[in-house]
Amino acid sequence: MTKKELDKAMNEFGNAFTEYFKDKPLPSSEKERNKAMLEFTNWYNFERKQSDTGLTPHEMEERLIKKEPTSFETFKNEAEKYLAIRNYNNALETINKARIINPNDEGAIVIKINSLLGLKRIDDALKLCIKTQQTFGRTYQMVFCESNINLHYGNFIKAVKLMKEAYEINPDSYDITIVLANFLFIKKDPSYNKYLEAARKLNPIRAKSYEKASWLKPEEIINIAFFKKAMIVIDSLMQVNNTQEALENISILLDYKNNFPSECFEMVLGLEIECYFLEKELDIVKEKIEFLIKFSPKNPHAYFYKAQLLYNNLNLDEALKSINKCIEVAEAVSITHFDFYYLKSLILKSMNNEDYKIYEEMANNLKNHNDKNGYNKL
């Protein structure tokens, strides 16, 4: 499909979108949005006649199939329709047929990646994206896909950075520009307005439709399901000492803390403290610990972090008081961790107190028990 043909098709779609939604109220939830989009897609494909042919897309496809039943474009167009109505299994099956005919068409690869993402096969989507980049380079379409893949993994910050990279490769892409604007809006970055205006100029009809029915609200992205994935990402980033990206992702979760239960907020605060420990920003660590203790006085990790800071500063008496408080609180709610006993053993050993052997053994026993039962992998 040439650029002229693509622009014509997108304008037809945009006009239909405006026509369908002009007298309808805005969806108030993601569920309503999905329902409205399914209804629109069915109307567009099976009821509305195209302005140039007088046929619906479904009628046009039937004619094409009769004429050329195994064409690449037929399978590709059919897969796009399945993708639009979130029928990911059929989309994947159909695009695989298209790729047998033409395995190197980038548009078909994009459809397959999005189908895999819809089926939550994120690792498979990433493998295909990387393989395609190794063959054809970092095209704007593949970087765009990589951004969406990282969003599905829960790394919002990397998703934004990659979407910016895609925009730099092709600033004339409406799709990249509008999604970048939306991402930056969620990130609370005021520069989103610049990209939103650019998208409006690139395609006024589609931009108006997107803003009305498809503009993502923060709670639709940064929700409890995303939180669980983001915590895994943050932990992985900390494991490789990428504390800057970890802290940026933490900042997003803290910005939308009201989207989660309070215990989730406490977990994020704990990871933030650990990041600043790794950064050796001990003044910030102290400040964050004081806030966590005040916010959640029954959180044993708050006293653990305090004991750790005091131990690092060789304030052993106060460190011992703090780790005792940590263990007292932890045992009261049955959430003990071997690190608590191990830190106490280190403090006692530094104080030349032979009792350190007791807590060292307790730490080792608890760690072995957790390893045996798989708890330390949670």
C-alpha cells in the first residue's frame, strides 16, 4: 500500500469514526470504551458504505477473496480486522498465513507482534521484535513496537524513552506522535501538549477521534495489574544497578499511589529506600526512612532500614535497638525475614557479643527453609 493509499484509508476511517461518535457520550470507563470500539468496528466493517466504492469493507473483502483467495494483502487486511476487534487468536493465525507468502513485510510483523501482546505472549513479541531489528535495523515501527512491549512488561519509563526514539526517527508518524503525547500526559510531563498539537496538525480528524474515545487515562495504565509487573521490573533494574531507571519507575508509582492499596505504597517506599542505599545517598535514605516509620509504624522493614543505616554509620547501640524493634514488629504479624536476623547477627558480632551465633543460625535456617519451599523466589 502506497503512502497516498494509506492516507486515503486512514482519512476514510477517521471520517467514519467522527460520524459514528459525534452524537454519542464519552465512555466513562475502559470497559465502556472497549464496548464502544467493538460496536464501532462492527458498524464500520459490516454496515457503513465506503465513500469511494459504495461497499462496506466486508463486502470489498469478499470480492477480493473471490478474485484472489490466497493473496498476501487479503490475509493481512483480515488479520488487521481481527486485531481491531481484539480477536487475537484469529489475528495471529491469519497474519501467519500472510507471512508465509511474504515473511519480510514490516506491517505484517507489527500485526503479529500486537497479536502476541494481546495474547499476553510478551516474551514471544520481544523475540520477534529483536529478530526483526537485527535484520532490518531500528526502524520507527520496530522501536514503536518495542515501546509497547516494555509497557506490557511494566517498564513505563523505558516505554516513554523508546516512543521518543521512534518519534525522532519519524516525526511525521501520526500514530507515534499521538501515543507519545498520551504517554507524556500520564507521566505528568507538560511537554505532552507540544506533541498533541503536532498530532492534531498531522491528522486533525484522527486526533479528534483519538482524544474523544481513545485517550488513555492514568488509571487505565497505572493500575494494580501494572503495579505487580512494575515491581518485578524495578527489582530487576536494581539487580543490575540501574537505579536511575528504577527510581524513575518508582516515581510514576508514587505519583499514582491512590490507584493502589496502602500496602502497595509501603512496598514502593521500601524499594525507593533500597535504591538510595545503592546510590549511597544516605541523607535521602534517612529522610525516607523517617517518613516510612511515621506513615507505617507497624512496618518491620522501616526499622530494618533504619538499623541498616545506623549499622553502616557504626552507631551499633541504636542499630541494635532498631533491629530489635524490627523483629518485634515482624514476629507479631508473622512476616519475619532471614535478613532481619542476619543483620542482628552482624550488629552483635561487631559489638563482640557471642549471641550473634544464635541469630546467624536463625537466619540460615529460615533462608534454607524459604529456599526449599520457593519463598525466596516470590
